[in-house]
Amino acid sequence: STKIIGAHSFRECELLHSIVLPEGLDEIEMEAFDDCQNLTSIVLPESVTNIGRKAFYSCDGLISIAIPHRVSEIKEETFSLCQNLTSVSLPDSLISIKDRAFECCMNLQSLRIPKSVSHIGHAVVYGCGNLKYIEVAEDNQHFISKEGVLFSRKKELLAAPPAGLFGEFCVPDETILIDSGAFENCSKLTSVTIPATVKVIRESAFRNTGLRSAYVLQGV
């Protein structure tokens, strides 16, 4: 049976609506289904261990996806620009979510980080305008969620859900860093209080927000 779906195999198949992949499939290489804009249904068999970079990039019709339990990482831009993706199921085998993995998934409403994840890249949920919260498994040793906002256990604020923050937000005490683009596009955020424990606010941290006031306590 088929073991590998090669790079670009079904790229830009604009009339492709659904595909059934065989059990025994091991790898989906980079950009295999890139820009299949009308692909609405795909079931990944549990035998899959590797999904390549941008494998499902710009699959606008894709609504939900369940990642098989043998996959250990979501590579760069794997689901970027899947604008109708509303549901993603990530397995407990997952170790790494790389840069821009879910960038501009405009209808993604929530994301749950499994206990096994130890690495989250840059701008993973950038442009996810309807994201309401980011959940982290309680026994994850590297990340934590507070009020739906993603933090590292090192007390770094990494990402806030644009649709989940309304009005005022107080960055928790002991936070030491606000990452680049952390609050970007949080249009309903009108006020923020930043504690003195914060030493670094990175580039574009509050870009394109609805901020009317910001209280930066002494020490930043």
C-alpha cells in the first residue's frame, strides 16, 4: 500500500473535495495538498508519523482535522491560511508546534496544547481573528494558560486570543516578558496594565489593538 505522498502531489487541485488516505501511509511530504481550496474532508490514518511543511497550506475549505497519534510535530505553516478551519485535534504524542503552524486560520475558535508539547514557535496563531482561548493541558511542564492567554512556565507571555480579550487586561504579576505580536490584532482590548516584573516587551507586541490606555508600572 502507499507509504508516502510526495511533495506537491495534489498541489492546486482546485476541484478536489475529499480524499481517503490508506491505513499504512507513513508520510505526507511538504506542500502535498497546498492550495487545494475546495478540499473539505480528509481523514488522516493513524499510521501517519510525519506531515511536511505547508502540507495543507491554504486549504480554505477544510473545516476540521485530527492529527494522528504518531505525529510528533506540526511543521512550519502546515495549516496556514486554512481560513474555514474551526476545529483541530492535537495528539498527546505532539512535542513541537513550529512557526506559523496555524497562521491566519480566521475561524479557529480554540486551540488545546497537549501535555507533551515542549516547543511552540513564533506566530503560531497569528491572524486567527476569531480565536477565543488557548487551552493547555494541566500537566504540561513547559506551558500554561491563564484566562485563555498562553504563557511559558518561564513566565513569558507568548500569545493572546484576539476574540477572547475584552476591555481591560492585567498582565499577571511575575511575568518577565511579552513576546513579539503577543496581543497583535486584539481589537477589543482597550486597556492593559503591565507589572514591574516585565523586563522586555518585544516588537509589535500590541500592534493593531484597540488600546486606549496602557499602564506600565515602574521597572519595565
